Amino acid sequence: PEKSKSKVVQVASEAKKLGQDDPRRIIHSLKVGLAITLVSLFYSYDPLYQGFGVSAMWAVITVVVVFEFSVGATLGKGLNRGLATFSAGFLGVGAHRLASFSTERSEPILLGLSVFVLAAAVTFIRFFPRMKARYDYGLLIFILTFCLICVSGYRDDEVLDITHKRLSTVLIGGATTVIICIFICPVWAGHDLHNLVATNLEKLGSFLEGFGGEYFRKSGDSESKDNKSSLEGYKSVLNSKSTEESWVNFAKWEPRHGRFRYRHPWDQYLKIGTLTRQCAYRIEDLNNYLNSEIQAPLEIRVKIQELCTKMSSESSYALKELALAIREMIRPSTANAHIANSKVAAKNLKSLIKTGLWRDADLLEIIPTATVASILIDVVACTEKIAESVHE
Amino acid sequence: PEKSKSKVVQVASEAKKLGQDDPRRIIHSLKVGLAITLVSLFYSYDPLYQGFGVSAMWAVITVVVVFEFSVGATLGKGLNRGLATFSAGFLGVGAHRLASFSTERSEPILLGLSVFVLAAAVTFIRFFPRMKARYDYGLLIFILTFCLICVSGYRDDEVLDITHKRLSTVLIGGATTVIICIFICPVWAGHDLHNLVATNLEKLGSFLEGFGGEYFRKSGDSESKDNKSSLEGYKSVLNSKSTEESWVNFAKWEPRHGRFRYRHPWDQYLKIGTLTRQCAYRIEDLNNYLNSEIQAPLEIRVKIQELCTKMSSESSYALKELALAIREMIRPSTANAHIANSKVAAKNLKSLIKTGLWRDADLLEIIPTATVASILIDVVACTEKIAESVHE
């Protein structure tokens, strides 16, 4: 009992954390409960039940399956489901009509054959990458509806009636879901994507901000551990690709909201995301040098301290400025100046190295430091590219 | 018409390519068609229809929704669906019984309230990362079944009967799906994961194999472009994380198959995958130096050519050997020797640099080359870590 009690406490604290991290999760759960209860009331309400019969449960099913966290995902699924039900219903009724012209013996064979061919073909279509990204769910529902109509159609001749009922209940369920999803505390995928891209840039900026101080710290200093772990925020950027891609797909379904038009250039975010990741790979490298056990002696590092710190802090300002510009959707005003500053620092660093400031030092000890310098120069170049793409 | 014709041709060639890339896709489509047709026949067959009535369509729905590409995903969904239907049915019947003790007026209110509370709670549970990874679909079906039973239960008193029918049809559909999925040309997620991890290591190996030749090529040489693009195979490794994670989740559902036990150490693959990606970040770096416009003069590079080529080719042998060892599930025999060789080369390179072979050269021109050398040294270290983890 002691053990299960601690388990319960653990789960409860985890749940609390989930809710605190993003209170929209709690609201979402309540919204889902509300939508399902509303549709269930519809179903329990006598006149409607008489009208729709068993088909009315499709309204409940639609709500449960279609309601997703973000508006984009919900709309995408809802539209997919609606369109697929409509077109598959149409096709199913057609197939049923055609089959009814044949003899009674061949009818089930014909229907079975059409079910087989259609299911196999549509399943294959689901492998097309473009279809998978946006219409996967619709294709699934297409197979489902077609099969149900073909098979149940063989049973009774009210095919048209059933199809009509099913379509209208799906529409009722879908409409309830979409309305609740959009009008009660909506969660916009586009908005989240927008913030994610900006936050990722900020994370890189924070790393660069802290990097100079950390790298040129005298090794005896305390509180180094704490700082180091606070620099690791950028790690999540490395694997952000799949999240970004799915959110872009959701965002494309969303109507105009807030400061976003319907055809907001969402693909631009993917481009910025890719560049951000490329920059993050460099930073992963810098972080490795930071944590490497073999450090060049401080007197070597110190010679380039000023310029390197300048480069990294100016890049950091530029990245943060760009992140802010994305967030607020304004033109970045001073980012170019910061980039220019860091480029000047990079150039100075190059000529400083050329004048041979380490002439007498051990070449092997110089290399890590020199590498850090050259990665920083790369980071500056990356920052410039990101800035260009933000301007677009 | 001309335009639409070319569109059709384009889609057809794309479809052909999809089929050729992985013929299992075609087989999978046919399997889905077969399963659906079989279940439809069940449904059309009179005695059964009399027995199950409208509930029989749940068999078709189950097949369409549960049938996934790999055995693991199908089993996972099938078990989720079965268990969720069972437990939600149990709970739904219970809720319905409890509500029936109350007055007729309060009954729908009680049922509506329980639907709301349960839907909201379970929706929140879906946010737990661990639940999301393995039981997301089951939780969805749980809400669905509970709501349908609560709501339809209010209508007629045959709740138990309906629940029983629905559960048995879901079982029929699920069993058909699982049997066809496993016994006709099965696609094992574990097997695919196994190959993916090995292939990723091979891709890194191929890059390192070609790297030496490419980097120390005289700039005038032709056919450089071709080679460069053939080196880019490693790029897909950078973003392999989400694929690996979902396949591990699928693989955990799979029973013993081929050379894999039921409790195969799948998490180990994630570990190797993470190390592989870390190595890939380094290689992304190397590739940048390869494609960078500013190249150190050849006479500088040439001095470390022998050792660098040695390091990269020995690491490449080691990686390929490790990939083969994973693929064939044998102990890598010579990988350690290769790693030792590359470590010796790394050490020699270090002392070569220490003796000051570039004493008179321009320091700025040395840096890129030196960086390449130091990244290679890192790669050797990464390779060693991967080897350790493969041994486990």
C-alpha cells in the first residue's frame, strides 16, 4: 500500500506539472467533454432520435475522433471526414446501383470485388507522401464509408436513406466539434508554430550569450556546473523537424486568425527552421568543445577572448532580435547592425590570427581554440542567412 | 487535356516508384483489401447477420482502422482497441446500471455528467507522454465506447446485449486483421528498426570512406560534383529520431519473430541511434568544410593527407563492421582493431602537428585543415562509443 500510495502521488504531481506547463491542456479536456455531452444530449433528445435512428451515434463518433488539440488539426480531420464520407457515400451508392442491375447471384460477388479493389487502391494511395501528409485520415474514412455502404446496401434497399442520414449526423458532429474548438479558447497550430520558431532562435541566442563567459572562465571558478546545464536549452532544437512539419500541415488548414492571414507563408517557417537547425548543429559542436576534458591553456584562449566574446554576443543579440521580430511580426531594426558588428569582429579575429599572435605557442594547443573561433565565424554566417530568410 | 495527361503519367510513374522502392507496399494494399472483403463476406452471410445485426459493421470498422503497415503497429492498435472496448463496455454498463436506480428525470443528467467527467479526464490522460506513446489509440476508443454505451443505453435496455455483440464483432474484426497481417508476408517493425539502425551506421561509414579522397583531391579534378552528392547520404540520419522512436514503440508490441525475442532490448537501439546522430552532427560539419568555398592550399592539406585518410578510412571500416555486426547479430570481430588503428593514426597526427610541420605557413590557412583533423579525431571517439554500445 505504501508503494502504490507513492505511485499515486507521483502520477498526481506529474498531472499537475502537465497542467501547469500548458493550462490549455486542461481547457482542451473540458472542451472535449462539453462537445461530447452536447452531442449525446442531441442523441437522447427524442425527435432527433426518431429522425436519425442508429445513425445518430455517428455524431458521437465524429466528435470523439475529430476533436484534436489545435484548431488546424481538428479542421483538417473534420474536413477530411466530411469530404470522405460524402464522396465515398456517393461512390458506394453508385456501386450498389450498378450491382443491383446484375443477377442476384453475382451481386455479392460484384460488390465484394469492388470493395477489394477500392480498399487495395486507396490503401496504396495512402503511401504517397503528399497524400499522407494532408489526406491520410480522409482516405481511411473513404475506405470505411465505402465498405459500410456497399455491405449494408446489400442488406436493405434504403441505401440512399442510410447514406443521407450518416452524412447529416457526421455533419452535425463535425460542426459541433469545430464550433466548440474555434470559439472556446482556441489553440491555433499556426500560432504555436510561430512561437516555436521564434523560441528556437531564442534558445540559440541564449546559448551564444552564455558561451563567451563560459568558455573563457578561469577553470577554478565555481558555479560552472549550473551555468553549463542552463546552456543546454538548444538541444531540443536539434530534433524539432518533425514537430515543425506536422504543425505546418495543421496550420495550413486554419482560417484567418489573429495576425495570421489564411494563406500565411507557412512554408517560410520550415525554411527558417531548417536554417535554425543547421546553426544548432554548429552550436552542438561548440558545446562539445565547452565540455571537452582537454582545454587549451587559458593564456592561449585569453588572446582571442575579446573578439570571440564579441562575436558570440553580437550573434546572440542578432538572433534574439530576429526572434523578437518574428514574434511581433515587425521588421528587425537592429539585427543587421549586430550582424555587421559580428562580421567585423570575425574579420578582425582573422587578421589577428594572421599576425601570428600564437607564434611561439604549441600548435596542438591552439587548434581547439582556433576551431572554436572558426565555428563562431560559421555561426555568424548562419545568423546572416537566418536574417535574410526572416526578412522575406 | 495535354496537361492532365502529363499529370496522369507523372502520378503513374510516382506510383511505380513507390512500388519499386518497397514492394511490401503493394502486398500491404492487397492484404488490406483481402481482410476487408473477408469481413464483409462474414457480414453478408445470413446467419451471422441475424446474430449480430447492425453491430456487425463494427467488424468492418475495426479492420479498416486497425490494419497498419507493420505487425507491431497493427497489434498495438488491435490490443488497444480490444482492451479499451472491453473495459469501457464494462464501465459503461456499470454507469448505466447505477443511473437506472435514480429517478427517471435525473437519469439523463447523471449519464450526461458521467460522460462529461470521463471524457474530460481521459482526454487529459492522453497528454501524459508515456500514455501517448503506447496507449493513445486505446484511450480514444475508451472514450468512444463508453459514450456510445451510456447514450444508447438510455434508449433501450438491451445494453448488456449490445455491449456483448459489439465486443465480439470487434474481436472478429481484430482477429482477422491480426491473422492476415502476421501470416501473409508480415512486415516486422522490429526488423525494419534493426535495419534502419544498421543502415544509418553504414551511411556514416560511406561518407567517411569517400571523405579522404574528396578532401585531398586536387581542385582541378573533374567528376568531383558526382562524388560530392553521393556523400550526402548521411543527411537522412540527422532527422531519424522520430522514426526510430515510433518504430521502437511498434516493435515492443511484436511477438517473437525471426531472430528477435519478445523482449528484445529495443531501447538499446535508441541508444545506438542517439550516438549515431551525434556522430552525424560531426559529419555534417566535415561536409561543410568539404563544400566550403575557402579551402586551405593543397600543400598544407597534403601534409596530413596520409594520416587523415587513414583515420577516416579506418573509422569507416569500423562503422561498416559494426553495421554488419548489428545486421547479422554477431560480435564484431575486427571493429576494435580498426578503431585501435584509427586511434593510433589520431595520436600520430597529434604529434605530427606538435612537431610543427606547418611552422612557416600562414596560421589562418592551417585552421580549416586542423579543424578537419580535430573533427576526425572526434569521429574516432564517437565510433568507439558506438562500438561499446553495440557490444552491449
